[in-house]
Amino acid sequence: MDGQNITGVYHPSFTLLGIPGLEFSHFWIAFPFCLMYIIVLLGNVTILLVVRSDASLQDPMHLFLCMLAVTDLTMCTTIMPKMLGIFWFQSNVIHFEACLFQMFLIHSSSVMESGVMVAMAFDRYVAICFPLRHVTILTHSIIGKIVLIVAIRGVLLIMPFPFMLEQLPFCESNIIAHSYCEHMAVVKLACSDTTINKMYGLFVAFLVIGSDVMLIAVSYYMILRSVLNLPTTEARLKSFNTCGSHLCAILLFYVPGLFTFLAHRFFHHVALYIHILLANSYLMVPPMLNPLIYGVKTQKLRDCMGHRLAGLSRECRC
């Protein structure tokens, strides 16, 4: 039987609707999403290339920025090819295993991104509160361990999702009212008790959001205390400018993500197309803006990018 696995549980291929209620506008909706994806690729790949090519950028902040860029590229590339296929070519079918793999990459990347933001907040805390010991505290060895912990946490927390879903029977509808395989959207299609799946999803969400937001808040509280004690107004404004842009990026990531998480469980009165549009924006807008917020507003990185572009311009004229 098609879709039957060795345990005897039926695993169908799924049909992704895209954005329910806006099917007739899919062709045009795809253009802004495609443009955002191009910006994500250009911005984050540029960050990676510039940092890799310049030894002066091998400091903690830029190394964490590179990890953020890799996470953003993974998250966006996981959803965009299939989403554009749905919008432009009506390629709505996704196999069960491919759906689980996409779901794992999306959620593990989100958990990793949250961890990277905690690491970047800690880096800002050390840089502002202990500027003379910044490099000695955050050595390459420590940075490597932080990156490893962030990656392992993302994998271990999300790995149970696909394994638990494999044990569920899907004997009713195989239509996912979404443009990608989101965990709760798939769980809702199962025709058996899904209490464990829902409870574990809540546990992961509250563990990640609760602990990470608390650590970020503590870091910025300590930063604020240190900044207010700086001797000059110019130094305080410079620190506030840097931290303000970082906080904007953090809010862009957590607020839509929290709304998307809660909408599946509690906000049933919200129109489905609004929920799906916000869920898509949550995965696309922060990766598109992060290179601007973290990269272009960083003086050293901006100068290096300017020198690179000036060098390329001179070569072209020659």
C-alpha cells in the first residue's frame, strides 16, 4: 500500500494549501516573498564572505553574526523553494518524510537562532561591561563551545517531533492549511490522541522562549546599568544606538514567533490567512533585516564592506 511503513501506520503524502483564502492571489503574493528571499541570500552571504576574508573581523561579535547568517539561510532555504513551487507551479504535494524533514529544519533553526541571540546579547554585555577583557573572556575556544551548545540544543529539543509524528496514524484529511510543514499544523491531521505531541510542543516553546528571553533581559539590564554609568553623553548614545538596533532585531524575531505559536492553540478567531502570512513573515523578515541591523550598523563591518566594494569598482574600471 502506498504510504504504508513497516509499523503498519499509514503515512500519506500531504497537500500544502499555501495561504488559505488567498489562493487566487498566490501568483502575485509570491513576488514579494521571492524578493525577500533574494535579499536574504545577498545580505547573509555577503556577511559570511566579508567576515571570512578579513582577519580583523575574527572577533566574537562577527563570529556570532556568521552563525546567525548560517541559521537564517538554512531556515529560509528550507521553506522558500517549496513555497514558490506552491505559489507559481501549484506543486502542493509533499511526501511524509520530506514534510517531517522540513519541519525539523524549520523548528531546529528557530531554536538555534534564539540561542544565537542569547549569545550575541551576552557578547554585548561583555563588550560594554568588560571592554578590556572582551577578547580574553570570549576566546575562540569559548565561542566554539557556545556554538556547539546552541546547535546541539536545537537538534536535541526538536528531534522528538518527527519521531513522535511517525507513530501517529493519519487516516483522515491530508491537507495542511499552511505553506510549509509546521509542527502543530501536521499534528492536527492525526486521527489519534495527540496530547503528548501538544504537551511536548508547549514544553519546548516555553523552555526556549522563557529561558532565552530571561537571559537576554538580564544581559540588557546589566548593559543598561553599565551604560548609564559611562562618563560622557556621546559614549552613552553610542552604546544605546548599538543596543537599540539589537533589541529591534530581537523583537522582530520573538513577537511574531510567539503570536504564531499561540495562534495555533488559542487564537482561533484570527483569520487563517492572517495567521499564515504572519508565520511566513516570521521566518523571512528577521533573516532579511538581520544583515542590516547587525551588519551595516556595525562600524568595522561597514568599513570593510566599503573597502571591498571600492576595490571591486577599481578593478571593473581597469
